Amino acid sequence: MTVAQQAPPAEIEEPTSAPALRNGRWAGYWHVLLARMRELQREPEVVFWVFGFPILLALGLGIAFRNKPADLTNIAIIDSAGAQDALAGIEHSPGQAKIHAQVLDSATALKGLRLGKFDMVVEPDGKAGFRYHYDPARPESVLSHAEVDDVLQAAAGRKDPVPTTSIANSEPGSRYIDFLIPGLLGMNLMNSGMWGIGFALVDMRQRKLLKRFVATPMRRGDFLMALASSRLVLMFIEVALLLGFGVLFFHMRVLGSYLSILFLGAVGAVAFGGIGLLTASRAQKIESVSGLINLVMMPMWIFSGVFFSYERFPAVVIPFIKALPLTALNDALRATILEGASLASQSGQLLVLILWGGISFVLAVRWFRWT
Amino acid sequence: MAPAIECRNLRKTYDGKLEAVSGLSLEIQPGECFGLLGPNGAGKTTTIEILEGLLAPTAGEVKILGHTWQDNPRELRERLGISLQETRLSEKLSVRETIELFASFYCQPRSASEVMEQMQLTEKADAWVGKLSGGQRQRLAVATALVGNPKILFLDEPTTGLDPQSRRQLWEIVRHFQQSGGTVLLTTHYMDEAERLCNRLAIVDHGVIIAEGTPADLIDRLGGHHVVEFSVTGNGNGQGVETWRTLPGVESVRDEDGLFSLNVREPHRTIPALLEVVDQQKAALLHLTTRQASLEDVFVNLTGRHLREG
């Protein structure tokens, strides 16, 4: 029994001065979103890491791995009877532009092979045949072996039983940069989702700003929604910048609809926002959350096919790789951007993203510490 | 009318071991300015954060404006203004933007311009929070508490680390809020602040209230309103506290490494007698001052420690 059960609770008294304003239901949401966007815009480092860095990365990697003519094969022919015939055969072959051959004495030629200067050494056996010295462990040596053999056989008069034609395929859509840009987009959505939500929240918790906010009548759900919304606004800019850059600078072709790409971007941004929220749910210090965020992101940088295809990993781990959220996002973005796949065909990937985001969000809300 | 703030047998244990608050009860009437005074680590912040509904007590009950924190926390928060001990507001937002952000959380806030005017922040309206001085930041923190037009203002060590001028500015703001009918609960470890601002105060030590009353009451309980402090050569030749205790008008004596302080009722009767004793002992006075008794004396008398010693 308490005293207050007898006495009526205190009435809400008239304010001491007439209120100048009356806020609507969503005033808090809009102001948090506005404040968040202002803070981001006023933080030059953030602008660089979110927008500038991915473009620099695309530019650097796009130039480094731009499509060059296939490398020249460097070979040596050991100076003996038949060497000049071999040289002539190579120089007059239709594919001679790809093979650079020179005649050298045996010792120099074999030393050059060992040092990697030559991809292979051709040694005439004196009976109109050749011996090939090559290194089966070096891809370019194996390639060279096949090419040179082909040329020499053709020069000696081999007739191919089936006529074949080769078509060079380095059109936009199949180049490295085309593979790279959707991967960078996915990675960027992960980075900025994790940092933009996870880091920002722990920073606010450490500064006791979260505690100060919950000391007001602020709706906590609105606050988290405003943070997520700020991610969506940024996502829009990130997608537009990176794709626009790919299209303008690398003449990338976007086959899928922009609406589908934005939808995937939004699902990705929100899913990683949820994971970011989970990483930030308890950490008290920005140092500890930084470690956590890197721990979560590191496997995905490596396995999720940002810079190279994850198909290179052993088949047993591929199902696990495909279950990672960034793999799902990258696969869906690539299929949509490069192949024009429909959203419906990406429902598996979308499901993976929604599950990661949804489960993280539920756990985060349960564990989240405001103070 | 229900008390503005009421709590009974408040307890808070951290991790089941450290008892920060151990059975604390308070009743603060509307319109009062109430101070929680005590050294660092006394449990002031834990207490005020429980009252603010930011920490759950381990035991005990809290009522704010007649409501518990379980009733309708959001409704209650509409009527409270809170300034935490240390909040680092976003540095890249301007003063106006920060106040408007906080205003947006309340149903019927005051206008940002009016609050800035009152807090003398109008000049800094468009300056980023990162560029403000300590005093300006503290005024901004109080501005974010006042913008919701609260009935009760909670201030946790509002003037710690401020220069004297900034402290006086803040005192003015608190007085103004109280004069317009608001209730204030503040914590401080500054005696002068408590004496000047608070109608009533509670001295807190080790999580319990060791004395409560108006500043004048508490000083009265010392027995004497005046303090005579002195030291003599040879520490009074081994003369203990007892010699000085028997001087006329002395209520109590403290010996702090040879510096004696006497709580006295009438210094004009005590001091001549004191000089006479010193003379008889052929000792010499090294130091002699008299002053009004303060809350610091109350605290030292109650705990044997100075406030700042913690």
C-alpha cells in the first residue's frame, strides 16, 4: 500500500509558459534523420570513405586489370641444324604476332628458361623433329608449349580435320571491371551499413548521447528507423555514383532495371544495418566495436566474391560461402546488373539477406543497451 | 498535491557486489530546489539516474509527479528535463540544430530561439557544438533539458569543471527556472553551490543520507555558526583537543595535523580566551582565522573527511 493509492495522481499541470510549438507524431524521426545527414555531410572523412574510396578502388583496379592483348610468348630455339627452319615456321605462321622467338646457344637458352625469361625452349633433334623444354608448373609455359607445338605442326604441313574460327570476346559485360563494380557496390553497402549503424551507435553510447536521448520522450523505434533511413538515402547515392562511374568511365552496360538494382541495394543496406545494429548492441567502447565489425566483415571480404569469383574455393565450402549475406548481395547484384536477371530469379539471395538482417535485428533489439 | 519526487528505501547493487545506493528515501515538494551533496562515488549519480528512470533500482520505489516509471514513461518524460553528468553532444551540429533536435522529441516544446535567448546562446546559434567553451556547452546541455518545458529539472553536477563566471550564469538559470514554478533536483560536490541554490539538501555518503535539511539547519546542527581555525608552535606542547574543548563557547574541536578548528557560538568570547591559553603556554600563534561555518564543516563533522577527498 502506498500513499499515492489514496491520493489521486498529480494532474498534468498547465505549463508555466504557453508552448510555442506543437510537434507532430513524426517530428522526432525527421529531426534525427536530418541531424544524421547533416553530421555525415559535415564529416569529410565519411564522405571520402563512403563515396570517394570505392570509386578510387574501381578506378585503380579497373586500370590495373584492363583488357590488354594476350601476353607475348617468349621462346628460345637452340642453335643447331633445323633451328632456322623452326624460326621461319614460327615467323610465317598466322599467329606469329603472339610468339617471340630467338635463336640462341643451348646453355643461354636453357638458363633463360630456368630464370623465367623464356617460357619454353625448342631444341631441333636433327631429324626434322623437335624436343620441347618447358616447365609444366608455370601456366605461361604450358600455354606456350601448346601454342608453339600448334604453330610448328601447322608449318610442317598439318591439315586440321575440322575448320574452326575463334571470336574474340572482350565486349563490355564480360570484362573484369564489369565483374568488379557490382562486387564493390556490395562491399560498400556492407561497409557503410556496418560502420554507419554499428560504429555510430557505439560512438553515441560512449558519448552518453544515447542515454541522453532516452531521457527524453523520444520514441526509440523512430530513432532506429531514422538511422536506417539515413542508410537508405546514402545507399541511393552510393549506387548512383558507383554505377554512374562504371557506365561513364568504363562504358559498362547495365542490363537489369535500375529499380531492381535499387531494391537490391535497399535490402542489402537494411540487412547490413541490422547486422551492424547487432554488433553494436552491447559494446561500450568504439575500440571493441571496431574489432567486432572487422571480425564480421573480414570473411566476407575474402569469400564473398568481391574481387574474384568464389568459385575458386573448394566445392565443399561453397554452400557456406553462398550463405553469407555479402555473397547473396553480390550474386544478386551481378545477375541483375550484368545479366538483366529479374528480381524473382534472385529470390534465394533475397531470402538469405532478409534472414540475416531480420534475425540480427530481432536479437539486436532484445540485447540493445541504451545506456 | 503529490510530491514532485519521492523515493523510498532505494537500493542499487552493481553485479551483485558493489552497493552504490543502500536504502535511500527522499521527498521533494513541487517548487523546491533540492540538492544531493556528497563526495565522488557517494551514490549521487546512481540515485539521480534511478529517479530519472534511466536505471532500474535493485529495490525500493520511485514516484515522479505521483507516477511510477512503470505507468507511462513517455508521458512522464514529457514533463522532465534532464542534464546528465557528462553528455558529449554531436560536435558537427550547430547550437540551434541541437536544441531543435531535442525539441522535436517533445509534444509541446518551447521555441529554440526563446531557450537560446534565456541561456545566452543566441550569439552562438549557428556555431558548431565542437567550437563551444565548457560553460557554453554546459548551458547548451541545460538548454536541451529546458526546451521540453519541463516541470522538474534534473541536473547532475551541472557546474563541475566550470569557471566561476560560468557557474554563476548557471545558478541564475536554475533560480529563474525555480522562480517560474519548476522543481529542481541537482547533485553537486560544491558546498557553496548547494548553500546558494538549494532550499533543502541531503548529504549523501556511501549510498545513504547522513543528514538532511535546509543549509541553515544543517549548519545549526554543528552547534556553532562560526569556525575559528588556528595553529600554534609546538602543536600546543602536546595539548590535545581537550584543552581547546574547554574554552568558552566552543561546541566542537577538530585536529587536522596541527590545524585546529573550533565550532563556536560567539567568537568574541572564545578568541580572547584562546589567546590567553597560548600565552600561558609560551607558545606562539602561527595562524588564526575565523569564518562562517559552511556545509563543508558539516560534512567534515559528519564523516571526518573533506568532500573533495571522496
